[in-house]
Amino acid sequence: MKKNTRVFSLSSLSFAVAMALGGATISSNANAEDESKANRDANIEKIAVVGTRSAPRSIGDSPVPVDIIGADEIQKSGNTDMLEILKGTVPSLNVHSNPISDAASLVRPMNLRGLSADSTLILLNGKRRHRSSVITLLGGGINDGAQGPDISVIPSIALKQVEVLRDGAAAQYGSDAIAGVVNFQLKDNSDGGSIEVKHGEYYEGDGTSTQVAGNIGMPLTENGFVNLSFQLKDADATSRSVQRPDAAAFAAAGLDVENPAQVWGSPEISDDLTIFANLGLDLDEHSKAYMFGNYSKRDARGGFYYRNPNNRPGVYGGIVREINGQAMYRPGADQEALQKLWDAAPETVLVGSLDGKDGQLGCPVVPIVNGIPDSAALSSLEAANCFAFNQIIPGGFTPNFGGHIEDTSLTAGTSGEFQMDWLKGISYDFSGSFGQNDSKYFIYNTVNASLGSDTPRDFSPGQAINTEWTFNADFVKMADWGMMDDVAIAFGYEWHKETYEVIAGDEASFIVGPLFDQGFSIGSNGFPGYKPSSAGEYTRKNSALYAQFSMPFTESFLMDVAGRYEDYETFGSTFNYKVAAHWDLTDTFALRGSINTGFRAPTVGQANFTNVQTELSSGVLVDSALLPPTNPISQVLGGKALSPEESFSYTLGGVFNVGDFFLTVDYYNIQVEDRIGQSNKIELTDAQKQLLKNDGVPNVDGLSKVSFFTNDFDTTTQGIDIVASYSTSLLSGDANFALSYNWNDTNVDKYSDITGEFKVARLEKDLPNNRATFTWGQSWEDWNMFTRVNYFGEYQGVHVDYDATVKTGSAAYTVDMEVNYDINDSFNIAVGAQNLFDQEAERLDFFDNTNIPNNNWGGQYYETSPFGFNGGYWYVKGAYRF
């Protein structure tokens, strides 16, 4: 007979990690008669609670690899960005700083094990986190079209620990857990607290940031807690630019041009406020209630591409023909349309008048003199009832893109153990969650060219809102199946509703102005507003049933088996399974491994989103429309309704533990079929345009290129994770050492021209194949020192998403360090630096091997640098704990 059996509720992290994540054995409490149970309980507590740097991050009894990042390590990282904290701790996790990337500058994506941002499931206190409303349209290849949660809203001061599961978990949690799972556990103290102030800036003297954060725990009656956290921060923009050659020439000719005209750097973040609350209350000795959630908001503003006044068709026109050896300039002209006129009648210029009354009236052509339009000819335009933007913005312009982002969530539930006779021994957890992310976009210092001189310069091009509702009913039963210990049986039901809403922009951001017929473009240049026809609300529901069995066959062998059936109202049902095992071969060495299938459902936003974006294509700025895959234009080009990505993965590893030394080595292999991504920008032929017109599709003539989301390629990702830690006495103090290494390789197995070779190269080569971190934590009575050395292997350097600028970036090391002094039991101060020795990112060559200048756009560094392009950053901080 088993005595003193303890059942862990689903709301506890011991169960969230151990069962729902396939983490460890659920076993009885320790007693004098069963020492093995005590050992396993200790390991469960390490998974659930222990997360300091002195403890192993990958727990030895787990069938799958789990990294534990404790609050102390999070605080000593010195960074204010949760994504950067994780990147510095988990080598298989990468984050790119995208300098010019539409909405990706507002919500940056992360990549675990080389897969897209939405291939990693994000949890908060073990519950599914809602997605961001931002779809990453310019995601640097690997994240093109990704729509993952906004992790940056989670403040480090609110966290008890972070668990990173490096294994698929779709059989437990459903969609998105192909690469792994990251679970953020909020603090649950009922007393004490802290307040921190941190200030720093980059060695270059920009990017100055200030952060104030606080946390307080309070009792909720005698049987509960309220834990509240806040964070307020601001960060100035950075610039790692040089003046563009064309802008420098305009400035030398006497035009008013900003220096630099185009900024490559991090965006400005202001009024970044986030508030988190975590509450728990014991209702009686068998049940409790809990609630947690957040409200967050911030404003962000970053740079865009410079608009050259001589070659920006649709705004300024361009050099369209040489007459008697003299380059001529046509204000507002569409170069393609004018070229057709020249080809049809080389000696005649047929251009429309800009008063829109007579298509045969002509406007003066303007000669280009010393690189700029002739001022006398420009002055004659007004007398001829003509208009050119050179009259009001002669030196060109650079739009700024920004947004106001609000993120809200609330989860409430109750958990405990049934007391009715027929349900006795079954633990339950009922919960409901609401999450919403709202992004309202702004674009500044631009024009709606078709409005001519009446155009505003600032626009609000629209708003996107992603809303999710989730209901969970989870149960656990401990059953005696005649094994070494009870079998933990977990089962449950989940209902999920996701809504993506697009709200139209202000009228000036999309309206067709009176100069459209003369070749001037419509909409706010750089990010045209969402039209009312593109606005709408799109909803999808899905529900799931799951079961998992954790079976301790012997004292040394544990096996987990899980299955999940999920039904979506849009594309049907899917079933996924997982088998994981842990086998202790000796007291110091164990084998572990898993086999699982997974899936990632296309998001509602990906299936319904419409947008027009400006980007570089073969070195030229073009406007490209992103359309739903079921749009008639997309279907002509090969688009079709999206289906889920499907994966098969397996891991095999070993665990070695002797005294204070701990080592895990894990090999993984992840095969993903029908991956979802944004297609190439495909140019419509005249025949395709005519076919679409015949079918009644509107606005076809205004499109130059089209892209859409598609299931177009398969990949195989494999790699090795090594995690080691060691604790000892050193230098009259305590020392903790940790080494983490990741080798990751992605191969695109199948693709079509819709994806294209350049994107394939980005998927395979942009991220470094080798990454490692070595951490040394040293503590004395009042002093603490934290040092981390980061290694980044070779990677593919890409600039402006243009294949003529590609090169191999060199491997590099960066060093992070912090020194902390405890003034007394309540106050401490710290100084530190990230990238202490100012390791520079890979510099752009002035010319590549085809003699094409690849810094024509003012950048100094390749954007794909895995450690960013801003250089060293110093900071000071002070903390008061009570």
C-alpha cells in the first residue's frame, strides 16, 4: 500500500513542467520507508522552483531538455529587453534587431532552434499566451510572415523563473510547439518586494535608456497572496549610418537633406509601461483560486528608406529619356508608362496635364543639371498649371514608421482535488483566459503623392487587433498499475477562439487623389493605409482533447506517452502524439529521448491580411501588395487556402551528474512539411492583369508586384545542445560555472519558385550554425560578479534584403559583465556592460565582388549580425529590497 501520496495540481508549475511539458515523474512525498520517492520529489521541486545560476538549468530526471533561468540570473543580465535576456542565456535561441522592417521594428520576433518565431509556444504561468497583432512582413527571411506573441511586454522583475523546453510539445499544448516551449512563471510572494532604477547607453553615445521597475508581495487574507509588478522605461533611437552617396550629392548641390538621410538603427521607444498582477487564494484545504494578467502599452518610432527626388516614380518621377544628350525629368511620371509612350512615338511626348482636365495638355520637361532638376524649369511648372514635389520637398524625404501598442491579458481559474466519492483522488484545474494585442500604426514625414500640394505629411494608416479567448479543463489522476510507483494520468479539454481585426486608416492614408491619373501614387508613401475594403473582422474556433500517461516502470526507467486530438472549423482536425523516456543506466549517467509529431495552424491574420508595403527589390524601391492566399489575384499566381504545417521530430540525449558537476548532451531532428511563409514578390504580366479585369477584380492596374502566404517549402533542422554546470569554492568565495553550446543546421528539402532561391539561402544560412555561452558567477560576502562570454559562429551577412549584398560574416565573441555590491541588507548598486569590448558587427564592403556598391543605402553593418549592430552598452543600477 502506498502511503502519504501527494497529487500535484495542474496549476502548479511542478505539474505544468513535469506533465504538460513532459518534464518529470509525478511521485509521492518523501518518507523514511521510500528514499527513491524523496529523490524524485527533490527533482520535481528543482524543475518547479529552483532556477538560480547555482543550479543546473537542464534538470537531470527530465525525459526532455529543459533550461531553467532564475530571477537572479535574469536581473544580472543587465538588459531591459526580455528577448535579449533569453538570447544571452539559451544558445539555440536567436533574436535579430531589424533596423528597417515595417512592423517588425515594433514587435521583434525570436527564433528557437532555427525555426520561425511562431513555431515556439509561449506560456505564462503554464497557460497559452495570446499572439501579437503584428505580422512580420519584413522578417529577414526566416520570420517573413510570422505572427508570434509579444514577449517584450513581460518585465523581468515580475518573474520567478523562466523554463525553456527544447522539444516539441504539440501533443500536450497544441499548435505552435514545433521548436519548443517557453514558460514565464510570475512571482508569487505574499510579502517583501523591491524597486530598481537602471540607466545606460551605448558606447556611441546614443540609445540612452532609463528604466524604473518595482515588485511587491502582499497577503490576500491569511490564505492567499497578491503579487504586483510594474516597469516603466524609455529608450532613445540609435543610428549606425553614414550619409548615402546620393543624399550627399544633393546636399553638395545646395539642397536641404538630413545627415544621415536614412537611419539604420534601433527605434525610439517611449512611454513603455507594463503592469503585471498574480493572485492566489486557498479556498479550503482542497481547492484554491488564482488570477493573473497584464496591461502594457508603448510607443515606437523608427526610420524608413530615403526617397531620392530623382528616381522615385510615383512621387517625383525620374530620368525618363535623354534628348540631345540631355537627361530630362518628368514630374510625377510613372516611368513604365512613359517608356511605353516613348517606344510608341519616340519624337513625341504625350503627358497628361496635372489639372486633370485635358489629357493632351503637356507639362514642361525639366532638365537635370549637375544631378538635380533645373531650378528655372521647376519654377515654370506653376505657370503651366503643373506640380512637382521638388517644389515643396526638393531634397527628398525619409518617412518614419511607428506605432502605439497595447497588450492586455487576464486569466482566472480554480484548482484543487474533487471531494465527491466517485471523483475522489482526481485533481482539477478550470481556467479561462482573455488576451488582446492592439497595434495602431503611424507614419510620419511622408506624402500621399496623388493629393499633390494638399497632402498631409503625417498619417495614421490603420490598426490591427488580435484577440483570443481560451477555456481549459484539466485533470490528473494517480493510478496504481502495479508499477514501481503510481501512474500519473493527465487529461483535459481546451476551447480556443481567435479573432483578427483590421481597422481602416484615416482617409488621407488611402484616398485616390486628383493627380493619380498623371502617374502619382496613392496612399501614404511607405505604408499605405488600410482601405475600408481591406478592413474587417475574421474569427476562427478550435477545440481539443488530450491525454498523457507518465509511467514509472521501474526505479530507473520512466516513460511518458501523450496524444492530442484537435479540431479547427476552417481546415479540419489533426492528431498528434509524443513518446518520451528517461533511463538511469548508473547512479551518475542516464539516457533520455523523445519522438513526437506536431503542427502549427495558420493564424487568422495570415489567412486574411491585406497590405501594401515599400521595400527594396533588386536595389530599387517598389510597392508590393500582400494579399490573402484566396484572393483571385493570388490564386492566379498559385495561391490557395492555407493548411497547417506538420512536423515529426525526435531527440536523443544523455545526462551525466557527479557531485557538483552536471552535463547534458542532446541531439534533435525536426522535419517540418508545408511550412507557411510569405511568397516572393511576383510581378503581374499584362495577360494576367487582363484576365483578372475580365473576372471583375478591381484596382489591378495599380499593382506592380504581389505576394501572399503559402505552404510552399519543407525543411529539416538538426542540431546538438550541450549544457554543463559546475559549482565550487574559488578566490575565497563561491563560484558557479555554466557552459552552453548549440550546433544547428537547417536544410530546405523542397520549395518552388514561389519561395525562391534567395529566401532558401536566408533560411539555411542567416543564423549562425554554432553558438555558445560561458558564464562565471562569483560571490563573496558583499560583492557579486557575473561574467558571460558569448560566441557566435559564421553567418550569412545580408543588407537591405538584397542578394547582391550577401557575404559570409565572421565568427565573433562578445563579453557581458556586471559587478554588484550590497551596501546593506536592503540596498545594492551595480555597474555593468553588454558587449564590454565593443565587438563590431560585420562591416559592409564598399564594393562586393560584382562591383556593385552595397552601402548605397547608408548602412555600415550587415543587418543579420547575430549579436546586433549597436556595439557596446554600459549601465548602472540601484535596487532597494524590503
